[in-house]
Amino acid sequence: MTDTSTTSEKGPQPILRARNVGKSFGGVHALRDVSIDVYAGEVHAIVGENGAGKSTFGKILGGAIPADSGSFELDGRTVTICNPIDAQQLGITIIFQELDLFPNLSVAENIAIRNLAYSDRLLVNRKRMAEFCLPMLKRVGLDVDPGTMLGDLHLGHQQLVAIARALSMNARVIVFDESTSSLSDEFVENLFQVIDLLRSEGIACIFISHKMEELFRISDRVTVLRDGEYVGSRPASELPQDELIGMMVGRKVSEQTRAESHAAGEVLFECTGLRTRRLHDISFTLHRGEVMGLAGLIGAGRGELGKALFGLTRIVGGQMSLESRPYLPRSPRHAIELGVGLVPRDRKTEGLMMQMSVRDNTTLASLSDLNALGLIRQREESTVVERVGTQTRLRASGAHAEVSSLSGGNQQKVLLGRWLLVEPKVYFFDDPTRGVDIGAKHDIYDLIEQQAARGKGVLFVSSELPELLRCCDRILVLNQGKQVALLQSDATSAEEILRYATSQASQAVAS
């Protein structure tokens, strides 16, 4: 780590200054000439679509990956960050989206391990370790025994341990990389209270997120990245949401615009009295061109319904029909043959083969259409993959790129592209915008509307009620495996949906 003086300028000086930072992965520019100033005692949000370079920038600051080019200054002095030890010595730490902690070690051990501020002799002194950790745990408001196993704590509490660890390292700059993505509202608010405390103590917080409401709740300033390049920085209080979204995606989108309804009178799919181990008497009709939303709390049965329709869950009662013909899938393959497709909630474990290429993942469910005498027609395969990539606005270095190298939003687009090739009559989208940025969300909304306009039926699960109200014709509300309401989206509200989803009502309301 090197450290040389630079000339100071007039006016407030940033605690951290990044200049012309660049980083490439396999010829793909993740960052290109990015320059950002961060001041002490501010919460500086870095936003952009998935793949914009936000997390890459944060990881460079935390020493997790080295920059290919550019320079950094801390308190006006040039510094070099090559690894996490360099960053720690400078007082820069990162709280990763997937916490880099050890669930099988105690809270105290997690805070003390590889911590330059804590040193022990040959034998571990657990009492001394606990005394070192307790003041930091108190600062973040976490009242636990330092000897508690980390894995026994809620994820939100584990995150507070990570922040306590950062504070024990005398951190002056803390990077929060998508830290709220797996937290409930209660724990998000707890995190924000801690960030407010850090701000009051003069610690600079870099907050990386794609959630609009969080950005405006916690941030002082916002920097936008797009395609790995710096777009601009503005005070959060002076940046309207529509303008911020436009800066992020490079085109005008409206968060409130609802797609035109394409629902026709003809019934495409009908479900009567459907029962599984977890579902009880689910009944609805889905018309051609209709987008029907599925609302409810986690565990209400939304995903279970998709698994039942796709042949993954045993159906114990009720009847279904597709285009007036009985529908009872014996397996996912049979469901695809009959005309139903499922985009699962967890793309990484249930949808994609992460070590396979974009091309192989895209054509996985339609290889029979590309087969000739046992061989894949590769030229035709390349053509259709390119076509759906354009349709989904996929951003990848090429069809041979490994899916694991893509951002979350682009991984989701690969999964959607697979089903666009299959062209089922009924799509079941299980929370397709979970964990994707605002630009990718609108791309997914456009794809859903395109399929509805072609006369397809769409069942759309989402935990975001404004999203359901924006995209859907009707909304089916589930509560503890029961159907409790079927509402017209243009005649209901988020408050009414939530009331049904959280009540003890069991009588279906049809409309």
C-alpha cells in the first residue's frame, strides 16, 4: 500500500475520491473512467441497472477485486487498494449482499477474526474477545451474548454483526452492497437507524441499491452509473424519481403507467376447486390476453399454485381445463407439451444452469425443435438465441458467455427468453422482477404485455402490490392456502389487497 500527498483544494474536501476507475472482465467493461467523491458524514447512494457496475465499484473499494486503472485519494492523499487488508488499514470496509461471515463461529469470533484492531496471544482469550466486541455490538443496538453462534441469529442481526465488525476496524467509509435485498421491512428500518447513527458520527456510507423508496429514504446524494460509466451525481432531495429512472436506463419510463388490457372474452384456462397439500379450493378463469396477478404473504400458496399447474406438486382434488380440454399434468415435461410454462421464483437454483452458457440455457426447453437426426442445428440455434436476446434486451458479451457472469436482471432475461422460445399458451411468472433493477423491471413488464397482446394467458406473482396494480387485469389474493378475494385491479387498492392478504377471511370474493 502506497501513500503520497496531494495538493488540497479550496472548499470542503471529500474523505474519499475515486478518479477514472476502470475494470474489465473477459473483455467486458464493468467500469470505464468512473470518478466519484464521497464526503464524511453522508450517505452516498450509487444506483444503476443490474450490470451498471455498482457492486464492482464497491468491491474495488473494499479490496475484494483490484481496479485495472484509476486512482484513489483518502483525505487528499493518494492511496492504493490492492486487497482487503489495504482497505482495512485505510478504514474502508464493505458489507456484502451475501455476508462474508462464518455461521459456525461465534459472534465474537466473527468480529475478531482477521481484524487488525484485535490481537491475541497464542491462546485464545474468549473473555478479552467478548470485551472487545461488546462496545461495537452496543453501538449497532444488538443485545446478544458475544458467544452466541452466528448461525443462530436472524439474517438481519447477522448484518448488524457485520457492521459491528466494520466499526471495530475503525472504519471511516462503509460500503453497503444491496444490504436490504433479503431483509424484512422491520430489519430494513433497523439497518437505516444504524446508518443514521453512522452518519451522525461522521462515517461515510456508500449505499448500493436498486430500490427507489430506500434511496430517497436514506440518501443525501445519489450517483448514477449506466453500462459501467458515470452519468451524474445529484442531491437526493433535488432529484425527482422519474428523472432518476431516466438517468439509470437512458430512456424515459413511467413508474405509474399501466399497460393496456388485452383480455378477451374467451376463456383460455379454468381452475375449479383445485386442492393440493397446501392449497384449498382454488377457483378462477383466465381469459386470452389476460394478466392475472397473484397476491399474498410469503407462504400464502402463490408459488404452490405454480408448481401444481406445472406438474411439480401432486393435485388431490378439483378440475382444470386448457382450451376447454381437461388439463392434468403428470410432470413438467407433460405440462410444457400441454401448453403451460413456469418461470420459477429462484432463478439460480430452480431455473438456470449457472455454469452453462447463455445459448444453452436459452434453448434448454426447446431442443426438440432444433434437433435434426439427433444433432442440434447450430446455425438455427444461434439465430433464435440472438432473436430472443434482442426481444428481452439482454446484455451479455455473447451467446457463449457463462450465465453466472451476468447480472441478476440479465440472468432473469435469459430465463424469460427460454420460455419465449417454447411459446406456451399459459405463462406462470413467479415473482419475475425479484432482485432486478428498475430498467429490467420495465423490460419484463413489456414482455408480459407483449405475450398478453398475442392472446397468451399470464399468471403473475409479485410481492410488490404497485406492480400488480400496474400490470394486471385482475388480482387473485391468497391467504394461508385459501382464495380470499378476486379483485378488478382498476377498482381496488394496495390497502384493500393487503387487508385480504393479512385477514383471517376464508370466503372467496369473486368479481
